[in-house]
Amino acid sequence: MISLYRAIVICAISISLISTGCSSRTSDATVESAPAEAQSPPVQSPPLRSPDVVYVPTPPQVVERMLAIANVNQNDVLYDLGSGDGRIPITAVQQRGVRRAVGIDINPERISEANANAQQAGVTDRVRFLNQDLFQSNFSDATVVTLYLLPELNVKLRPQLLSQLKPGTRIVSHDFDMGEWKPEQTAQVEVDGRTHNVYFWTVPANPPANLR
Ligand SMILES: C[S@@+](CC[C@H](N)C(=O)[O-])C[C@H]1O[C@@H](n2cnc3c(N)ncnc32)[C@H](O)[C@@H]1O
């Protein structure tokens, strides 16, 4: 009877040691091997929800004009909201030397494409892509925000831009304005016979109530 009892106790202690060892090894590995990029989900993640706008890339000439009109430079932290294949954040690092660039896209396929492009461009130390809904995102550390969405999405996003962003933050939008919030500057870029519009705003210290 006593030996049966001892056998049960020894067995219980062994199981407990094995499971403790396993769980601590798992958590150590998770902590040690989790770079910033690991925040992006794997390719097979299901979409968060349908995108609000389909993917259409901004031509490189227009990307360059957007970065130029906002005077993007090495002191900046740039966010592209709806970042597609990552061309705007990647170009901001390559051509303008920004401190950091972040792309946010709801579509996990775009995120893995963007991560592959950043890898190929050798800029993964300064670019991050996050699989998030931009309407649920916090981009308050941005000094520059770039957009290529739709007119109604820009207007829907306006209160979030004005409440999250610091006064002085620059915003550039490809092709679409911001409704009642009139741009400070505009530019046109001709690409293959089509005119692309670029709009530029600066976040004011006290936005008027009708824009918030
Ligand atoms: C017109 S593309 C612009 C891509 C890139 N910014 C460029 O200019 O080349 C719009 C992107 O927004 C993404 N998108 C749509 N709705 C979104 C949402 N709610 N949150 C985050 N991304 C979204 C789409 O998946 C798509 O990649």
C-alpha cells in the first residue's frame, strides 16, 4: 500500500517538473526571439475585415513629390496609413533618411509584401509594418502622415488625425482632399498622361470645432 502511494507521489512530482520545464522554455524562447517585426502577423492570418479601399499603388514620381512637399527629413517619424506594398515608408528611409517609418495596412497580404520589400531594400532596422485597421490605430508619435485612401475616408479620419497628432505634424494625401479642411499647398504630378494631385496640411494647435 505504502509503495503504491510512493509510486503515485513520485509520478505526480515528475509530471509537474516536466510541465514546468516545458512552459518556461517556451516563454524564454518567445521573449528572446521576438524582434519588432514579429509584431506583424504571419501570412496565413485571416484578414481583420474587408479593406475600406482597394490597393492601388502610388507611382514613384508621386511618392517623391509627396515627401518633398512635406519636407520629410532625418528628424521625422513617418506613418503611411493604408501602406500597401510599403513603398512610401521604404522610400522615406532610402531617399529622405527618416528616423523611423511605419506602415499600417488591414490586409495581411500587403503586410507580407511590404516586409519582403523592406528586407530587399535593406531598411528593416528603420521600417515596421503593422497589420491593423487604421481607424483603430495609434499613430500619435508621427511627425508626418501620408494617405492614399478615398475622399470620404479622409473626412472620416480627420477627427482622429486632429486629436492624435501633435500640432505641427504634416499630412500629405495623394489625390484626395480633406473636405472642409482646406490644404495649405497642392501640387500636380503628370504620370503617363494622368494628373495626380497632392494635398498638404499642417496640424494646427487649436483645430476649429467644425473640423474636429
Ligand atoms: C490605395 S492603396 C494605397 C497604398 C499605399 N499607401 C500607396 O500609396 O502606394 C490603400 C491601402 O489601404 C489599405 N486599407 C484599406 N482600408 C484600410 C483600413 N481600414 N486600415 C488599414 N489599411 C486599410 C488597403 O489594403 C490598401 O493597401
